[in-house]
Amino acid sequence: MRKLIIAVIAAVAAVMPAHAMPPGIFDHVGVGVGVGTTGITIEAATPITRWVQMRAGVTVMPGIKFGVHDIDVDYTVQGYDRTSSIDLDGNLKRVSGQVIFNVYPIPMASFYVAAGAYFGGSTMVGIKGHCDDLVGVADGSVTIGDYTLPVDENGNVDGGIKVNGFRPYLGIGWGRAVPGKLLNFGVELGVQIHGKPALYTEFGEIGIPDELEDDTFQKIMDKVKVYPNLTFRLNFRAF
């Protein structure tokens, strides 16, 4: 376990020039296990200075699934426009990494300001579905808001909602990432700045309407440019 912890932090340290390494870094290492709005978090941490501790780790959102029923499907057969429906399955599964620095304004207190970034895990929601009516049809599409996602010739839909792969992070919290004792409890509230969400598809092209003024779906997408982080964490002192 100790070797694994050191390896996680060493992966971050590898990109830092040797002369930039502060004295005393890696003298102590902590491990944090958390759960919150981003999923399950596992991090390793080390002090940088008396006021700063660095965390690096992985966050996994479990594959929480949900269904959306009777979505409109438009297609053409022998020159005739037809309409059907499809049930879509959404999946929130997501894996991302993070490097975050905790800054403690009062070194003897556990309150801190966090700054860093999340990377990877750009797919927020995966969308899949199948419609028997569209098997063998070359130009079928599913309507989401005023957008259309193409359906392949096997009647399948495969796409979702993506955000930026690199997402700056800001937050505040309570608790030492590297505890002074064996164990402590921490809580953190912050936001990932992920930019404007966008629909994507694994095949074909998304149909974009000429007019978006009355598109409620697009209005929601335009406004949701941050992802809230609320995490409850147990921090262990490894050595």
C-alpha cells in the first residue's frame, strides 16, 4: 500500500523540475477516501510547505443508469417521412484524475482554500438506445430538444453530453489532507469549471437547428458551466 501511495504522488512529481522540489516534500504522506457529488475519491497527499499540502488522485462516478422513454424518432422510408419512438438509457459513469493544492491561511487551523484541476472524464452523460423500426434505415434521427442525434443502420443511438477534458477547480474545506494524527474527518465544497456542455455522437453528425431562441434544452446547457463538488472525506496518515 505504501508503495502505491508513493507512486501516485511521484507521477505528479515527475513533471516538476528537480530544482522546484521544496525541501521536506514526501517526508509525510496521507491517504484520503471520500464520497460526494463527483462520486468516490481516492487521493494521496503530501505537505509542500507549512501552509500548503498537495493532493493527487482519482475520482470515479459509478455507472448510475436512468431511462428516458418515448423519445421522438424521425426517419424516411422510400421517400416518405415517418415517426416512431425510442427508449434511451443514460449512464453517469465517469473516471477523472485531479491534482489539488490545499492552502491553509492559518497553519494551526484545519480550514483551507483549495485550487487545482480535474482532467479526463469529459463525458458527463452517456446515451444509448435502440429502435427496431430503424434497422436498415440510413437516415433516422432522435430528437433531443431541437437537436437531432443520428441513428445507425442497426437502429442504435450512441452519444451523450461532453464537457472540457481539463477543468479548473476552486473550493474551501476543513480537514488536513495529511493529518497530524492517524485519522481525521474532512469536508469540502467547491466547483469544477467545465465550460459549456455539448452533445456528441459516435457516428454521423448532430443536426443543429437554425433557430435556438425557444430551445429550452440549449438554454439549460448554456447556463450549466460549472459542476458542484461536495465531498465528505476520511484522511489517514500513512507515515
